[in-house]
Amino acid sequence: MLRSVVLDDLRVLAVSGPDRHSFLQGQLTQDVASARADATVMAGWADPKGRLLFAGHLFSMSAGGEEALALLVPADIAEAVLKRARMYILRAKAAATLMDTAVVGLLGGPGLSAPGHLVRVLGDHQRHLFLAASADGRAIDATPGPRALWQLADIQAGIPTVVGSTSGEFVPQMVNLDLLDGISFTKGCYTGQEIVARMKYLGRVKRRMLRFSAAGTPPAPSQTLYGERGVVGQVVSAAPATAGCEFLAVIVLDDLPGPFFLDEARHQPVLHLELPYEVPL
């Protein structure tokens, strides 16, 4: 069964113009030559200290009749990301715009004929993004689902969502961008590249994003995770699940295997779950 989820808390940031590739190549962790129209790739945008301001899907599309590179950005940081893009464009022949585009997540295969742009999520044939004019975004022949359904699918796939409360908190490897092929170590310089490269070549990453479950309501992004010695991690994203909730959190790997808790009093235990890719521990 095809399920549709209106993702009205996400915006599409489009960068168009003849210098769009060279401009974003100097900003994103991803090699923008890998951007495609039919499938997303992961990318991060870091500050000079290597801390992620944004992490999300990169793809190519048509914007206002022009070819563009597009980033899917949480609405609460979209204006800040747009401002940063325009600040760095300078004399480049490129333009950054937040598009008035409806974003709908499809689970269970594409299977629709509505006019718009369809793009697979990281090549997963069971999950797609459907982009269309605002008036068309909800007119899809699919069973509507709650926003949490898409967020849970992201969590189970180990895909991080960086929002306002966690922007600037993590180096890309901490949220597993390297494990999601979201970092190019061969493309050359970009903002924060020296820090990201140093973490790769100087040895083990000490903090990584892992998946957990717990009873009760989902914790908020940036909420603290506790272990036997005190604070051991920070929640990245969370969603309700069949029983309780599931969430992604960046933790200190030396504190594995736990136990871990959502409260300092250690009354709310959490369970470590597997991710679909191997995390070096």
C-alpha cells in the first residue's frame, strides 16, 4: 500500500546559475557531481570549525525553468541556511532561493501519476520524495499518514535530521554522514574540511550516532542521554513507534554497552537498536 506523508516542515533550497556546482562544491561535504535528479545523496554544510549547520538530502531539479541543485532543509533553519548561502555566493554566478514547493514523502514505492518531481531517498525504492506546486502536493492517490511515520522511517534508516536546537552541535562523522556516503574525502577544500579530514585520518571517531528505543513520548532533539558516569550523549531526532518511541542519539562510544537513560535519575532506560549500516565501535 502506498502511503503519503505531507512534509510541510521541510523546505527546498534551490541553487541555480552557471556557477552553482563550483559554489556548492566549496561549501558542502558531498561532491556535488554526485547529485542526481532521480535519487538523493546525503550532504552536510559545516561552519569553519567543522560543526554541522545542516545535514540533509541533495539532488538536482528544475527551478523556475532553470537547472538547479536542491537541498531539503528543515523549515526552522531554512532562512538561516539561505542567508548563509547568499553570504558566501559573493561574485559567483549563482542564486539561492527557498522554493514555494510542496514536499510529500511516499512510502511503499512510487506508484503515482500526479504531475511533479519524484526522487528516491538514497536510492531506496520504497521511499520517495514528491515535489510539486503547493496546490498539487496533497492531491496524491495514496493513503495519508502522519508526519511521525516519515520521521520514524528516517530513524530506522539511520538518517540524521539537524534542526535549530542541534545546528552547530556535531561534526559530520558524529551523525554518521561518512557511513551514509555524505562526505567526499577526495574532492578538495570546502568550509570546515580541515576539521572533517583530521577526524578521519587521526584515528577513531569517539562519538557516533546510534539508534535507541524507549517507553513514553519521544524525547526532544538535543535532550541529554545519561549513563553510569553522567552525561554520555545527545538526542538527534525522535518519533513515536508501535510501543513507546525510537530515536537517534550521538553518544560517547566508550560508554557502550550502557546502560543508558533519558533522565538523570535513571528511571527511564533506553534500549540500543541496530542500524541498517555498520557503525565502527
